[in-house]
Amino acid sequence: MLEICRSPPRVTRAARGHAMFLLRASLIVLLLLWPRPSAGKKKLYIGALFPMSGGWPGGQACMPSAQMALDLVNNRSDILPDYELELIHYDSMCDPGEATKLLYDLLYTEPIKIVLMPGCSGVSTLVAEAARMWNLIVLSYGSSSPALSNRQRFPTFFRTHPSATLHNPTRVQLFQKWKWTRIATIQQTTEVFTSTLDDLEQRTKEAGIEISVRQSFLTDPAVAVKNLKRQDARIIVGLFYETEARKVFCEVFKEKLYGKKYVWFLIGWYADNWFKIKDPAINCTVENMTEAVEGHVTTEIVMLNPETVRGVSNMTSQEFIAALMSRLGGKNPEETGGFQEAPLAYDAVWALALALNKTVAPLKAKGRRLEDFNYNNHDITSEIYRALNTSSFEGVSGQVVFDAQGSRMAMTLIEQLQGGSYKKIGYYDSSQKNLSWFGNDVWIGKMDYIQNSQPYLNNMTAVGCMMALAAVFPLGIDGHHVHRSQFPVVCQFRLWLLGLGFSLAYGSMFTKIWWVHTLFTKKDEKKEKKKQHLEPWKLYATVGVLLAIDFLSLMIWQIVDPLHITVEKFTKEAPKEDLDVLIQPLLEHCSSEKMNTWLGVVYGYKGLLLLLGIFLAYETKSVSTEKINDHRAVGMAIYNVAVLCLITAPVTMILSSQQDASFAFAALAAVFSAYITLVVLFVPKMRRLITRGEWQSEQQDTLKTGSSTNNNDEEKSRQLERENRELQKIIQEKEERVSALRNQLAERQALRNRRRPSSGQNQNHNTPPPSSQPDPKSLLPPPGYPNPTTDNHALPPSFSNSSNLYPADSKMSRNHCHNSQIPLLYK
């Protein structure tokens, strides 16, 4: 009851004041963020073309990004305070033909547009070439064609997306890093990729790199991919749009042009899951595509500032991504076209707004205003051009600066597809020629190559070699270093280290050679054996048997007839000094009662293993297999160990009474055999992993061994025969078609010859078609052009070539644009 009747707590004056402060602060923030009324503001219109579909559907993310930037600019009181920017946009579908119609609508429909913002290289090429006729600045957010860097052809063009040629210095740098001197290319036949490839060819030629194969396609890449396979292309640079990329890699999967022997370089501005998107134009599954694209390398311009800094829009790159995701309504970025380029569209709007803001004062000094712009006004265009050309600000995509050709300058990001997702593996700054490498690149066949060499057996070999090297130290210990009572322990230590070390090191190598010989040298069963899988337990069991034999024999020897110290006495010697003494030389040995018997058993067993190993290594020298891919190196190591052991064992027995010579022979034999084995087995693996040369291993091994046997020759021969039959069939069909066309041509020619006399009689009766007079309304100028009788301003000298496209007495009318005059604009 007391708890229920308790009065509510009193609100103190301090708490009440704190609440009022929070309320006022909230109201201030709300007022700052609330859109300002546009009453009295003059509107400036931007004509934009956003590709929402097609080869690059970048408008899906770039349009919301640009609109977001416009909203922020219009709410700023320090940027264009007397103006409001408005975006008029259409879907170009990344198609120049569709863009021609839309550009016509933008130019010949009010209101006047002060700037054009296209995306997609093909569309931007068309727009930028035509824009100079209307004194329009073009600012693109998503065009990478190197051809657009031509100031003579595109005098008013700028872009926040760097030129595609910026990828080429990075590609050449990677080729040199990995020591590749021969590459191949496949491209879609469009201007952007053709000009990019021409630039790449020039750069590779200067770097001493050969482009040995160059293939191209228009819509169907099947023949081009087959030609790459036929001409043995390994390092392949692919230049095509995203939709064509799916077609290419579907054919790549069919031709098996992927895996550890191939490296693909692609463009990095595809969607992250571009190979998982269902496409009715291909007949490959998502699993097929994922398998084919694994491991490829992409180069992409850095489009998002990696640093957490606030730029001119008072927003960090992370905050921009969060705001864009909110505007997209939670749509998956991997399924949103142009998500990577969205920061470029955002910064393009800010670059335009800052440039327009910079022109207000110079234009006012000349008695001009931005709202006075029309398509014949060169002064305002020149001021906007000058302002854009000197732009320099921090955007969400990084520092925004344009070069002399109007292209953006930026760093290059290098990524690799690892396990179905892209991982950053480095950056390259072409201006500084600085490569920042993370060292996390992973290659197909990198782990397979190690795995196929049976790494656990390699580890056993390395452990055995270390035990053999460790046995050198007890071999040099005598009674001066160890008490006599402890010397038998040293004797046993020598025996066990040498015995078990030999079993691990040589036994693991012998196991590899044994199974290679068992599986791959019987000609009658060769094909069937190749299909069998070599179970690892068989290899481990073989080593275990050899190790168990040595362990049991050493254990029996130690129990039945343990080693102990024996002293060998030599003839007494008189010292050089004239002393009345004699010196008794003594030599301590590790021996047992039946030492010769034990040594005979051990040496006999080990000797048979050595001889058998030499035989098996010789028999398998011409075998090529990936199941135990280092068996040739193992054979060389076996030769080394066998020769040294077969020489050292009898020599040490003969020189047993000469301790220095005996120790030298035994120690040198252990050291040389161990180190040579480690070098022969492990150095080639390290070299191939470092230089990424695992795809050349089979060819290099064949050349080194002088072997003419190649297990893939039969398969290659059958494949060539199939292709030959297909080509012969195609040639036959073409010849039949040509023959039929020749017959038709001959028949038509004969028919024409028969009709020629009769047609000459009526040729004078033909009358020209009646001429049609143009509608006077159609001769009126388009929106934005002043009346010719009242405006005496001439076109600027820099755009004087536009006069060749128009009659001197009239402007091109809207009604006649679709006929013969409009194509001249875009030549």
C-alpha cells in the first residue's frame, strides 16, 4: 500500500532546463535539414541519360545517387543560393540508337538544359560529339572509352569516371610482376574496347610483352573462345560488357579454358554477382559459371574513398554508402547495376554545382547570368568549361581532379575472385608507378600442386633429413665429452637417429616411386589405372611398414645385443720429446658382441631398398602424372642418396680404425644427402609458387627430362581431329551455299540481259516526283535558339565546324531530324 500511494518524483529545475535545451537543439537541426522553399529561385535544368538496362545498367544506382547529391546542393545556402538544379532524365538502355532519340527529345523540348550528363561509353560518345553543336558541356559519370579523351573530337567533354586506359599500366605492371611475356586478348567489337586494346598493345610492346593471340566478337563469342583454346592461350585479357561476359564464360566453361593453366583479366566494374545472374542468352548453370570464373583478376578504378574524411558534401564515403542503401530501399547492392559507380555520379553533380557556382561572379561582371544561357551562347559555356577544368575538391570517390583531356585521375584497385567473392589484393598508382601489394592472392592449382605432391610424405622426408643431420653431432662425440658410463647412450642415440631418419626420408621417397611404378608403368592396364584414385592411406601404410621394420630390427638389436663401448689399442708410440715414456693410442668404438652380423642384416636390407629405388626411378622417369607430380624430383633424390650411401657404407667400415677419416666420410654423406634431397624436392615447389609458374610445370618437366611421352597427347590429338571434322563440315556447307548463290547470280544476270532491250524504250517516260514544300513552322528554331533575325551572335570559333552541317539560311528543324540530316551529327 505504501508503494502504491507514493507520490511521483519531482522534476528538478536542472532536469527541466536540460530537456528544454534538447528540444531547442532538435528544432534547430530540423530547421537546418528541412528543404528551403524555392520561391524566387531560378531553375537550371540538367539533361541526363541513365542506362537502367542493357550492357551496363548503371543507372539503377547512379540515378538515386545523383538525385541525392542534387537534394543536398539545393539545400546549401553557400552554393548557387539563387538557383535550384533540377534533373530531367531518361533511360538510354546503354544503346546509342535509343540515346539518339532521347537526345533529340532533350534538345528540342523545353526547358533549355544547361549541361548534359550521359552514362555508358557508346552513349557518351554520341552525346559528346553532338553537344558542341549546341554549346553544351557534357559531364559523364560512367564512361571509360579512351576515345573520349580526344579534345579535338569532344571539346566540351568531362567525366568523373577515369579512362579505361588507366587499367593498362596496372595490367602491364602485373604481367611484369609475375614474369609473363606472352598474353592473349578477346574483346567485344565496340569503340571503347578497341581503343583500350590498342593502348594496351602499345604499352605491352614497350614492356617487351607479346600479344600472341587477338580475338574479337560482335554478339556471339563461341568462335573467338574456340580460337583461344586452339592457339593455346594461357594469360587472357577480356574486354567486354557484363552481359557479354556471361556469354564468354559460358563458352569458356564448355571449352575448359579455365583452371590452373589459365589466368583471366577482366574489367572490375561488373556487379559483384554478375556470373550468378540468370541470363536466358546462355545455357550454363550458376554452378558452371562459378567454376569457370574462379580465380580471375580484375582491375578497377578506385571509386570510393578508402579514407574516413569529410569532403565538400560534408559526408564520408561510409555515410554516403549508408544513405544510398537507404534510398535504394534495402536492395541488394550485388544485384544493383552501377552500385560501384554511384560515388562517381554523386561527385559529378557536386563538380557541376561547384563549377556553376564559380561562374556566377565572372558572368555578373560581364553583364550575364546563368539563366541567360541558350544554345548559341558561347560565353556562358566557356565560363562553365573553365570552372570545370580547374575543379579540385574532396569527394566521396576521392580527390576530384580533371586532366587536360577532361578525364578523371585516380588510383587502380586490383581484386581477385576467391571462393565466389572478390578480395582486394593490391592498389596501383600509375602516376607514381607504385604497386601496393597485400600478398593475399590465391591461385587455382597453387594448393592442388602441393596437394598432388603428397605433402605429408614431403613432411616425412624433411623430418628424416633433419634426423640424419642431427646424427652428425653424436657421431663426433668421444670420451673427452661424455663420461664413460654414459657413452652407451650416445651409441644408441647415433643408431636410432640414423636408422629412423633413413626410414622416414628415404622410405617416403621410395613409397612415391613404388606407387607411381605400380599404377602407371603397366601398358596393358595403364588407362584403367589412371582412372583409379590413389588413396593416401596406401602411401602412409607403405611408409609405416618400412618404418616398422626398422623400428623392430633396432629394438631387437638393442634388447638382444645392446651396443657398448669397446676400446681398440694400437702400437705404443714414443713421443718426439726425449722422455722416458711411451704413449698407448686408444680408440673408442660403439660395438656389440655380433656387430658384423647386425651390420650385415641392416646393410643388406637397406642396400636392396636402395637398388630397388634406383630401378624404380629409372622405370618411371618418362611417366607423367598429376597424382604424384614430383616423382621425377624424387627419382633424382633417390639417385643421390643411393650413390652416397653405397659408397660411404663400405668406406667407413674399411676406415673404422681411422677416426678422423671415418667421421668425415659419414658426416659428409649425411649432410650432402640430406641437403641435396631437400633442395631437389622443395626448391622447385617454392620457385613455382613464388613465380606463379605451376601451369608450365608439365612442359618444363618434359623438357628437363628429355622425355617425349606426354599423357595428354592422345586427348589433344582426338580433340584436334574432332575440330578438324567440324571445320570440314562447315567448309562443305559454305561451299554448297556459295555454289547455290553463284547459280542464282547467273540466273539473275541472264534475266537482266533479256530485259535490257525492252527497258530502254520506256526510259524517257519517267517523270520526277512532285516536290514538296516544307512547312513554314518546321523552319522555326528549336527551344533555346533565339530568332535569327534578332540575334546576331555567331557560333564560337572553337565550334565553327558545326556550320558545315547546317544550311546557311536556316536551322535544322524538329520535323526533319529523323531524315537525312541527323546522322551527320554523329559521324
